[in-house]
Amino acid sequence: MTTVLRIEDLKKSYRTGRKSPKRDAINGLNLEVNSGQILGLLGPNGAGKTTTLKSVLDLVSPDSGNIWLFGNKGISAEARKKMGFLPEQPYFELYLTPRKLLRYFGKLFGLEASAIEARISHLLNLVGLTEEADLSLNRFSKGMLQRMGIAQALISEPEFLILDEPSSGLDPMGKIHIKGILEDLRRGGTTILLSSHQLSEIEDICDGVAIIDRGRNVASGSLDELLQSEEQYEISLLEPLHDFSGGFPESASWEDEEKRGLNVKREDLNATLKLLMENGGSIAEVRQKRLSLEEYFINRVETSSERTEK
Amino acid sequence: MRLLGIFAWSVVEDAMHRKVFYIILVLTMLLIFLIPLLPSAQLGVQVDLMRDAALGLTTIMAFILAIIMGATIIARDIERRTIYNIISKPVQRWQYYLGKFLGIMLVLAFTLALIFVVTVIFVFAKFHLFDPGLAKALFTIFLEASILTSLTMMASLYLSPLVCIFLAILFYVVAHVKGDYLYNLMNNGNPFAKVGAGFLYYILPNLERFNINETIAHGERVFRVGAMDLILLTLMAAAFSCIILYLGVYLFSRRDL
């Protein structure tokens, strides 16, 4: 598997006011996105997600560190030919029509006129704006503009797509639509780096996540690896154990009223299993508990904050 | 070159969708049409006065357009973040910057050409006089506007549009009066004034050299503006514009967006 993007020890600080001291937006960030992967970039507000994306797109100049794109160091125009970008809340010249806007962006990529026209038809169909192709954008809703943003990001059939909050401003149907588009792109082999606050979106679409806090990558890996808790276990029983009334270690708790499953911490696992078997319980399965992304995210950000404060 | 053309044309299209462009253009033409109604215009020197006033109005219009467009064309893209969609594409920042500059020059060239045609037809209809000499004055107005545009564009990278407009007007005034005034101050003022005046005298272009309105208004009866004069003025404008554009491109390439 080839690495599409590699960021190494990236640092960037900003001055918020003329006399104010510099504040670190990114502080030694390392990140890798592999070919064909959909990587979700998560982090609280001000964690450095957007600055990271801007650095990759050459919109800001990092203070230090290295960025490799498609195996080459630096951000060349050649690398950007293979990339598409959707900024958060994209804004366009509103007198333009979708067709004219996409034609303009197609020309910036140096595409042939006939290829641009074919691509425009395909993309407008993809984002559901074929009928609005010749209406000016000032008649568009926020959601429609967001869909135009996605269309412009895809104009060059990018190998690597960077999306900053792609579902921002979309209604539930719009979100489902975008999810479908991203899944199609994944099947087509497009590599995607997706920054979002919507954990459910990341969990649904992404293969892996990187959690950024205070400009550092505090956790990254595949969702399966990260969400598998080493501390919590789930015990499933073949039959409900209604008669059992007590004596479990403090960390053990029933999953529901039916009493067919138990959650327990690792240190209490053996004691809990012994108690269950002594009381006639039939163990069906013991497995590591899979956390929700929300649980994992909160846990990691809190741990990172505690470490920084110490 | 292809990308410069795309960016330049986007400025032309943008201008054509701005009401302020049409308001300035129509107002200028309307005032030109109204010049013969001025009381003093009926006293005998109508043609000279007509030309002088028309060129004066055109100068103001061209500089307003140059300063407003220079101060806002990139600043607006940055403020509205439309620039993210552009710079993230396979384009170089200098291509975007120079393309925008060329676009403003195209708009100015188009506007001045339109005013030239309208004024020549109007002068011909009113005084039965074909006056292609006006084109020379309009050309020098264009040259001067190119310096003003490059300067306001550079300032707009770090300053708000209002501050840029104020600075451009200040630059225009100082660069026009610099000749005699600064020279006198440099030789006769107090030590601080001497240093300040000397600095401005040598660093600022003498924009008054571009002002041939009066000569053209009087039908070049006293002085003639020859091809060599126009070539020298073109070289001077090109030199100043290129230096300022180079600085602008350098600043823009280092600016975080």
C-alpha cells in the first residue's frame, strides 16, 4: 500500500493580534494517509485540523516540518493536479451558474473543453443539480452550495480528496446523499482525508481516524484497532440469569434488564466469570468491548488534556 | 499564459456583474455629455474646454476604478474564502496575482476605449472636429492607472480596502505634487523635512509626467506629444508597475490564507 500523504513533525504558530504572543496551531504533527483509505480527522475546535489541511494545500506555510504528497517532498502544482479540496462552507461568486463555475475550475486544471463538458454533466447529475445547471448560484440554498462545493472538488477526478466538514449545512437526506457519493469514491479507489465534527459520519464512512488535539496527533489507526477497548470486556450468556442477585465485583454491570450480557473491567473478569459459573450461568462469549467513536474520542482528548496540564 | 488569461477574464466577467462599474461608467459619460451646457463653455473656447473637462472626468473615473478594483479584487477573495477553491488547484500564486492585475488592466482598457469612442463621436457631432489626439491622453491615463493598480493591489494584501484607498489617494497626490514641492523642500526645509522629502523625491514616480491632459486639450498647439514621449512614459510606467508587482507577488507568496 502506497502512502499518498505523509506529514512529519509539522509546526505552525500564529499571532492572534499584533502584540499578542504566538500560539501553536500545529505542534509537531505526524500523519499518514494511505492509498485508497478514507481517513477521518477528528479534534475539538481549535485543535489544528483546518490548519493541517491548509498546510497540505499550500494555503499556509508551516514554520517547520515536512509534507510528502504522492511520494514527493513538498506541495507541487503537479501534486495538486491529483487533488480535490472542499473547504468548510464553500463560497463562490454568486453571479455564476453551476455550469460556468465548474467550467472555470476545469480550466484551472488545464482540462480539454470536451472533457470539462462531459465532467460537468456527470458531476451535476452526481450531486443532483442537473436541473439547476444554468441558474445563478445566488438562488441556491446553503445545502445546494455545499453540493456545488463537492462537485468542484471532483472536477478533475482527483486521486486524493480533502474534505473539510462535507456535511455542513446539509439536511439528513443531503447527508445520506454525500455518504453515498463518498462510498462510491472509495469503491473507485479515491483516497480521502475527511475532517468533521460529526463522529457518526466518521464512524460510518472512514476506515481509520486520526485524533488531533492541541496541534498533535494523539491517536490514529483503523477504527477496529482503536475502538477495541483493552480495559472493558463484554460477557454474553446463553440464557438470562434472572435468579442471580449479587456479589459481582464493583465494575461489573448488566447490559440490560434481560440479564443476558455483562460489562466488566479487565481486572474483575476472572472473578466475574467464576461467580457466573458457580451460579449456573452458561457463558456464550467473552470479548473485548467495542467503544463508540464518541466514547473513544472523549477519552483520548481528556487524557491528552490531562497529560498537557501535568 | 493560459492561467493568466483565465484569471484576467474572470476579473472582466466580475466587473460586468458589478453595478458600481456601470454607475461609474454611465456617470462619466453623462457628465461628458453635460459639459457643453456649462455657462463658461459658451464663451468661445468650447472645444478646448470640452476636451479638458472630458479628460479630467475620465482621469477621475479611471483612477476610482483602478483604486477600487485594486483594493478589493484579491482582498474580497481572501475575505470570502473563495481563494481556497482557487489556490488549492494546480495554479501558482504569481499566476493568480498577475492574472488579476491584467484583468483590471483589461477592464480599464475597455472602459477608456469606450469613453474615447463616445467622446470622439460627441466632439465630432458637436464641433465637426475629428479628434484622435485624445487617445494619447487616455493612453497616459491608462499608464498611470497601471501604477496605481499595482500599488493598491500590493497594499490590499495586508491592509483593509478603506486604508488602501486612502493610501492610494495619498500616493497619487504626493506623486503628483512631488516635482517642484518636494524639490524645494529637499533643498530649503529643516533637516527632517529634507530627509523625508529627499526619500519621497527619489522613491516615488513623478506622476505629473503622465499628465498630458492640458496639452491635448489645447490641441497640441503649444507642445506636441510625440511617439518618443509615449514610449518613454510607457517604459517608465512598466518599470514602476513591474517593481511593485514583483514586491506584491513576493508578499502574496508568503501570505497565509
